[in-house]
Amino acid sequence: MTEPVPPRQTPDQPWRSEGAPPPPPPKRRMPGGWVGLALTALVVFLISDLLLSFFGPAGATTISYTEFNNQLNKGNITKIYAKGDAIEGTLKSAQPKPDGGKGDYTEFDTQRPSFAGDNLWTTLQQQGVEVTATSPVQQRSFLTNLLISLAPMLLLIFIWVLLARRMAGGLGGGPLGRKAPPKPVTAEEGKRTTFADVAGIDEVEAELTEVVDYLKNPERYRRLGAKMPRGVLLSGPPGTGKTLLARAVAGEANVPFFSASASEFIEMIVGVGASRVRELFAEARKVAPAIIFIDEIDTIGRQRGAGGGMGGHDEREQTLNQILTEMDGFSGSEGVIVIAATNRADVLDPALLRPGRFDRRITVSPPDREGRAAILRIHSRSVPLAGDTDLNQLAKVTPGMTGAELANLVNEAALLAVKRKQDAVNERDLSDALEKVQLGAVRPLVMPQEERERTAYHESGHALLGMLQPGADPVRKITIVPRGRALGVTLSTPENDRYSYTEPYLRGRIIGALGGMAAEQVVYGVITTGAESDLEQVTNIARGMAGRWGMSERVGRLTAVPSDPQGAYGLSAAPTTLDAVDEEARRIVSECYDDAVRILTEQRHRLDALAAALLEAETLDEAAAYRAAGVPREGSEGSDGPAGGSGGPGGSDGADGADGKSIDRA
């Protein structure tokens, strides 16, 4: 069940926490810290000094030089201050302001013309005026000159501080962009996740129960000298509940839970990520026992030394080194356990996986049929269901779906029920939601009749070959209603979850996927671009058969093609071997296509009947499809081959589902 995500405690803190006691209220600090305060004081001082240096006293009245001479000759001036030809002075008695201004003045300033040839100094002496003079070029103080010379550098430092804080995750929090101490939020105990909110992965729960027991009763383990793993690595496909499991462990043990995404530790400035890691572990130790959860740890945990040592690689590797150091620095009494999640455990650095760090590695797989039913019941607890709903049947027709996908399915059904103004979610809502999730949303597209007929034959070719192949997955639905990017869709799902695949079954999958192209060839004599996705599917399966699963005598029993070409480490093959894989894949696809054309030619009457029924109804369910084709409904293959673990054609090298689900699109 999806729980509300606790908010970050500060805008620049890369982790969230719940269940930790609230810290004391932080002391109020000036924004920007001491650096901002110092810069502000320097700027204010500089501006004030410059104003006093360049501007005279306030309140002086500007008069003409003629008026100045008049007042001087009258003996009405007591003192003057001369700076070059600029004169400032004070009158003995106030005079009306010139030009009809209001009020009187005693302080004045004026400018002596450069061409004046009067004996000003003699007159001033005769009148007994006190004279003060300075050089025309103002000599600034040493401190003022120093501040003026340092102003550009201070401005650059101020800009650097702002940029450093912004790149480090936000403004504020302390000097030079350092992070403010985190402020954990206490989550309400009633909202904390427990194992009651987790279903479909009982074996994983059993593994994590030991961690819960250790956090609850650490003395039992210390008494016997037992040490719990310092780290638990959860690996598996997206949506299988890794984050939910980590939160459930914390909820069951009733301990503080700190969660963060690994990508949030990485910044442009080298060293910021390592600083955040130290701070996170320090906060967890303060409230130990506690759990630290790091999601998508492969972001920073990839093998070091790959891709050079500049920029982001330096920051990533420093962050990884800090995590390794923090985990090694644990003592047995600290009670802090690190749980990490990843979809790519194969690319993690070996130092991260060695004993003493992530001691326990747990694979979280998609749930089986019973697990899917339990997950559906959890996610439908808050959804009113009508009496005709059957969650067990829904779990049967959703092989390969993860917990997140099932939660989305229930939510889509609820949205449909709201749209239809119903009081409860019924079986039709669940069925339509499943079609939308698996096949795509219905697209309002009006196709010409010729295009509709060609699409009907294309989808009928897929469906008929799926019905006629021994041990093939049952055809669940055929439609020529445009959905998503496809003009038509044929859906086949197995009766039971599949964990291994036989060579005849895989060949049958290829033949079924080529059925659309073969039907176009048999009926029209030409093929169209509608088989593009089919060819991608059969190419992946054929290359897997020849290069991964040892189903080619020419290539041999070896693996030459990586399961994930984008992230393969250390797996390489000779060019001649790869050429042989491609030739064998081409041979397998060619043989299967010939078989598809032959079968459809022999069963042309069934193909025509199924296409006609599809043109009339546009969508056929399982019973209607088999009835229209005149093919008796048989059981599925089951498991007629040796158990091969996870070596089936799932993921990127299989068909459209990890459990045998096949979606053929026109």
C-alpha cells in the first residue's frame, strides 16, 4: 500500500525522516551567516565614507559670486572654506535667500570664476575672515583607498557564495553554503507503514523479520555474540515494493527512518555529496536505533574508475567512498542499519557488496498469482467493490505485474467508476482498466474499410497461430479498435506464472508474433509496416535463443549476448561469435516465418472466419475468438522443461512480459 511520503525538513536537506523525536527549536540566525554580515558591513562603511568624501555639508545655500563679494565688502562673512575655486562659508547675520526663496540663510557655497582677477586674499585679510583651504584633489584616507581597491574582489566573493549555496541545494543554512542541521518531523504512529501493508513477497518479509527483531531486542544478539548485517541490499525490478519494505521494517521496529534518493547527494561542487552523507549518518546515530534507506544506490554506487575521473565522476566517487567509510565505522552498539534499493545490482562496486557493508542481498521479484491477489486486496481496502468483482480472477490474468502496477490498476478502475457516476467499482471497471493499462487508451481514429480489413487479418493471424501452436498461451482478447500507437492488439497470457521456457515454446512465440505479417502475405501478397514491433520482439527472442540460452548447435552452450546491452560489464565475445549469433537468429526467424505462412495457408478458412467475426464485433474476448476460429480451447503448456531459474526471455530480451505475456500490435 502506498504511504504518504514525509516532506523534507529543510529545502536544502536531501533526505526525509519519520519517527524521530523533534529537535529543540533552532536559534534564529541572520540569513547568509557571518559572510553576509561582514560583506554588508563593509559595503555600508564604504558607501558612507565615499558620501562624506565627495559631498559637502547639508543645508548650505548656493549664491552667486557677485553676492559673495557684496557680503564680503559689507563685512558680513565670518569664515570660509576653500577647496580650489569652490568656496563654502558662514555669514555673521542671516540674509534672505536669493531668487525670492523662502527663509534666510547663513551657510552658503559659491564658485570663484577662473578668470576673476580680484584681490580676494587681500580683501579677506582686511575683513578679518577666517580662511581654511584644502587641495583641489581630495586625498582619501588609507582605509577608503583600501576598500575601493578591494571592492571588485569582495563583489566576486559575494557572487561565489551565492552560486555555491545555490548549487549545493539552496540558499541559506550557514556560511559558504553549508547545510543547516536537519529538523526531523515526527510522523504519527498511526500512519507508519508495517508488514500489514506489504503482501506478495512473504519470503522477503521473513528475511527482514530478523532485522526487525534485532532493532527491537538487540541484547539477545549481543549476548550470544551475533552481529546483524550492517547493510541490506534490496534488488529487483521497479515497482516491486523495495521502498515500501524498508519503511515497513522501520514501522515494525518502531524506530526512526531516514530515506533519501542517491541522486540527491550529487551536486556540481565536489565534496558536497560526501558532506551530506556524513551529516545523514550523524543524525541517524543521534536517534539510534534507526534505519537509513538509500534508494537507487546504483546512481552513486557504480564501479569506480569507469568513465574517467573528472567532474561528476569525482563527486560520485567521493560520495561512494564516504558511504563506505561510514558503514565501516559502525560499532556493534550503534544500532543503525542501512537498507539500499537498486534495479541494477550487477553494476555496483564490489567494495559496496563485500561482507561488513551490505552483508545481506535480497532479491525482490514480481509477485506470483497468490501474491497478486493479496496485493489487490490491500490496494482495494479503501475502494468500495461491487459484488461481482473477483480479485482472484484478476490476479490470474495479470502475470508479471508488480505491486505498483497493480496499485495503478485499482486506481484506474476507481477513476472509471467515478467517471461513470457509480457508487462502487464493478468487474467491468476492473476489466476496462486492465485493458487500458495493458493495451493502451482507446484512440478515436476512423480507419478506411480497406485498412480495417487488413488490420483484422493481421490480428487474426496472430491469434490463430497462437491458438494452433501446441502449448501456446491462450488468446485472451483480440481487438481492431486503435489503442495507443497500435491499430489493433492481440493479448495472450498464460494460465499460470512461467519461470522457465522450452525451445518449442519460444519457437511458438516467434511463430505467433510473425502471424500478422504472414497473414498479410497469404491474403494480400504484400506486407506492411504494421509488423515493426513484431519484428523487434522476435529478434530479441531469437537472439536470446542463439546467444544467451544455448539453443543453437552452431554457437554452442554459451552466453555471447548480454542480458542488458546498455549496462554490460565484463561480457564480451569474439566478432565471429557475434556474427554466428546473428546468422542463427536469422535462421530461426526464417524457419518460423515459413511455418507461419504454411499453417495459415492450410488454415485459410479459419483465418477468414476469425477476421470476419473481428470486423463485425471489433473486439472479441477469449470465448468468442476461439468459437469464431472453430478451434477447441486447450490447456497451456505448463512447465515441460527443466527449471532454469531466471533464464527465461523476460525483460529486454524476452517478449512483452516476464511471465510469458504476449502483446502483438499491428
